[in-house]
Amino acid sequence: MLRRPSNHRFRPLRRDPVVISALIVAVCVTILGGCTKPAPPRTPQAPTKIRVAAATDLRSCLDALTDAFQVEHPSFDLLPTFGASGVLLTQLKSGLETDLYLSADIAYAHDLAAAGLAAEADVFESGQGRLVIWVRNESPIDVAKLGGEALLDMSVRRVAIANPVHAPYGRAAVAALDHLGLHDRLKEKLAIGESAAQAAQYVESGAAEVGILPMALAKGIRLSERGRFWVVPAEAHPPIRHGGAIHARAIDREATVAFRDFLLSPAGRSILARYGFEFPAVP
Amino acid sequence: MDVTAAWLTFRLASTTTLLLAAIGLPLAWWLAAPHGRGAGLRGLIEAVCTLPLVLPPTVAGFFLLVATAPQSVVGRFWAGLTGSTLPFTFSGILLAAVLMNLPYAIGPFTAAFAALDRKLVEASWCLGESRAATILRVVLPACWPGIVTGLVMTFAHVVGEFGVVLMVGGNIPGITRTLSVALYDDVQALDHASAARTATVLVAVALVALVIVQRLARQPLAKGTGR
């Protein structure tokens, strides 16, 4: 054959309209996307977003708090991001922008103020959290009767806790294990979650048989319908003093202060109390 | 499913793909050039571009976080330029995505350019075509399947990028919460239904990407053999 069949390889463009049209659409949408204004000017209709960096144990109760808050302030909305309190503090120090920091350990809020990212006067205490030992509904362990002994049950291969290095509930869990004299016996069985929420996910999914979790999560809608728990006595661990701070670079300070005030008001506290928070008189 | 996260993911993936096309194509052309000069440097650059493939994402994320912190050289330069910080912003995860996906773009690009018969380029020159015209009318059409493979792989991989985005971007709705991070967030919130929906979308994106790549792979690559 003298004639080459064709220089087909130079024409894949025409040959595959699917690929080409997909690419064209992608490019067009990208250009459109690039043109979108990152922050549209605020109109009275659009709610003011209060950015909240919150400890993971607040996941459930922050929804309830937001709903109640919006009854009084329909023009405000919350934009929460969750993480272990210590991890959030590190992120805030490396430039994470937020309006309000809600930590499971007030020491971190003071730490934020010490770093110059919040005024010391804007640090507040918001209540004390409690720790529970949690098992799934189908677990054979009678956690209410056994209490701390539940951790020694034969069926327990893994005990989920949050990372004590940067999660206040992880530290409390280790302290409670020490108090109950179980830490050395259970050391090998601990499954360390990145945050309290991850520890909850370990035990909720069945990967761990027992979890030592924040009561606020155990009382949340997800865990409360899937399991039961025993409240660890308060004297078993140092108090888990929740606290927060208004960020020095809060965009809408007025809105943030309004939410902070609601959080500390009797209405806010009654919601927090439903999730196991306590408000002992501060000495 | 989280529409904001989906839109953000799409914007991140397409911007990264465009940037990597702009950076990667010239770089790959240089890496694939046959002449011997600068071979050592070429090898080094190629290794650096491949590094993200073997580096644990957390390691890369940690270095990026340190390198772009407000106190760092890059961080100060960026703050002087734009007045904002890189970590926990869209620009920050975009930078991370571009760096982490270098191998997914450069690899197929370089392979396609290297497989191109040099004689075609030289013939084009001899026929009086300029360098630009040769690239547009000979090189790009002939290497098109490899280039699209690189672009599609990049896009798909950015959609799935997780460790680095979480580390450099945090988990901020609308700014750095991509679909992969939203999925992680859903699992943390024990919202399995939402997690399943997000995961399904991610599987679909991956599948579509692979179908496109396979379609292109079935076309004969320009190897310049059999004349």
C-alpha cells in the first residue's frame, strides 16, 4: 500500500466529542466560578454568619443552641467548624479565621488571649462537661449497673477515647481511668480518636466495644438513640471547664457578642444543661 | 449532599487542572526533550515532581503548613501581596492541590511527549512551520490523549485530595470544606446517610474520570512507528 490509511492520530479532537464537550464545559464553568464574588455584600435578608470554631463535643448542642438563638435573632446564623479543642487552637494560631472559639478547656481560650488573638476580657467560662462510659444498645454489657467495671468486661477488646494530647475529654478519660485504677490494665486496649467525635464514631460503628465520651455527645440525637451510658463520677477527673473567647479579628463583633451573651443566659444554659453541662458557682 | 462543598470541590479541581496545564505542559516538554544537556538537573526536577506521589499526604501537609504559616518567608510574602494568610484559605488549598498533583499531570504529559516521534517535529520545521505552529498543529494533536489523561487524572485526584486539604485548609464550610473533607465531617457527626450520598458522588466522579481515560487510551497513541 502506497497510501497511508490516514493520519488518524492527529484527529482525536474530532473523534471524541464527549471528552471535548466535557472539557469545554469544565473550562467555562471554571471561568464563571472564578468570576463569582467570594463575599457578596450583606443585605438585610441574608443572615449574618457568625463563624464558630467549636470543640467536637458541642456538635449536637450547638444545633439546638442555634435554633433557640435564631428565634430571638433571626438575622444571625452560625457557621460552625469542629475539631479537638487543642487542634483548633493550633489552627487559630496559624491563621484560621473565626469569630468565636468554643473550647472544651478554658485554658485554651486563655492561651488564645495570651497569643494576642483575643482580649483577656473576652474570655468566658461556659459550663462544665461530664464524661460517660458509652456502649451500643446491642452490647451485652450492663453499663448502668457495672459502672467503671464495664471496661473490664470480657467482651471489651477496644476502649475508644479522644487523644489526650490535644482533646480535653481525652485527658479527662485518662484521668478517670487512673482514678478507677484501670489505666495500666487497659492501656493496650485504648483506641485513640483524633477528637471526642472520632472516639464516638469508633464505638458507634462497633469498631470499639466501649467508649469514654463527652456526655454532650451521648445525649445528642445520634448517640442517644443508639446506645446507653453511665456517667463517670465528677471526682474521677479534674473538672472539664468549657470556655471560649471572641476572636480579636471577629468580622461582626456585635453579632458574636449577642451569641456569647445568649450562650451564657439562662435560656442558653438550660439548653446546655439538657446536654449534661453543669454550672457550679465559680469560686 | 453538601452543594457548597460540591461547588467548592469543582472550583478547586478545575482551577488546579488549568494551572497544572499551564505549568505542566512546558515543564513536561522540557523534561521529555531528547538532547543530553542538563540531564542531571532534569532528573532532579523529575524526581521532585514525582515526590508527592510517594510522600505521605500528612508529611506534605505538615511542610506546607509550616512553609505557609504567617511568620514564614512564603507567608510574609503572600501577606504583603494580598493582605491575607495562606493556610485555611482557598488560595492555600489551591497551592497545596497544585503541588500535590504535579505527578498526576507531569507524568502522563512527559510520557506523551517522550513517545512523540521527533521526526514529525523536525519535518514540520523543515516544511517551514514556526515553533508555535509546530506545537499547536503537530505536537499537541499527536500527544492529545496523554495530555487529556494527565488533566483528567489531576481533576479526579484533586476531588479526592484529603489529608493535605484537611491539614492546610482546616474544615471551613464554603472555603476549604471539599467533598472529601465533608465526607469525613459527616462520619464524625455520625451522619451516615449524608456520608453515603457524598461517597456515592465521589465514586461517580472517579468512575467517569476512568471511563474518559480509558476511551482515550484505546485510541492509538502517537508513537510514530509503522511508517
